[in-house]
Amino acid sequence: RGALDEAAALLLVYLLEKRGIGARMIASDEASTARIQNLDVDGVRFVCLSHLGASGGAHAHYLMRRLRRRIPDAPAIAGFWGLTNDDSRFLDAFGTTEGEVVTTFQDALARIVAAIEAPPAEPGAEDTQSKDAQPLSEAAA
């Protein structure tokens, strides 16, 4: 939603690129209801919503829902950076409806790297998982 959400997303992009994984950040307005169909999703193999703080949870919920509909085959996590066990009610509510939630860059990196490096789901399936495939890091709006 703001510059700090985007800064956190850019930091995650930087950390992924240091590990040789292509990544990009999009601003939340690029995933708005009006613009989501124009979003270039070629090569996107993972989505991470980046959000600072516990406020704006409803917006993050709907943003993640739009991204998951637009990129249904890409695993997704929500990074609610810096939240603690005191925020567990919020995190549990989001996680129950929209998928996995992480609160540290270390956890996000571990999940993204594991998903990117995972072997194909079906035996004999073509390996389309290249290090150039891009996780999409989305700054929450």
C-alpha cells in the first residue's frame, strides 16, 4: 500500500537475486481489480505478498485472492514482516483463508527457494523450473 511495503518487497527481490533466482516487484496498483488482467504473469512461479504491520488485512486478503486467481498454478505466501505471536489471531485468520503466512525474510526465502527448486510434480513431466523463472513479489496496498 505504501513505500515501506514496496521497500520490503524490493529487499526480498534483492535477497532472491543474490541466490540466483530471478524476481521482480510490482506495485499494488498493478494488481488492482481494474488492472489485474493486464499483469504480465509469464514465467511467474511463486507469488509473495509483502505487507508491513497488521493493519490493512482486508485489503491484503483481497489482493492475494486476485493474485491467486490470476496466477492459479503459482504457490503463494503472504509476508507480514515483523509481526509476532501477539498478532497470531490476525495471522491465523489470513492464513486460514489465503494460504501460508511468513513473518521473516528467512522464512520467505526458505519457502520460495524450496518451491523453485522442487522437482516436477509428475514423473516424466518437462522440467520448466529454471533459475530465471521469476517469483513475483507484490507490495500490499
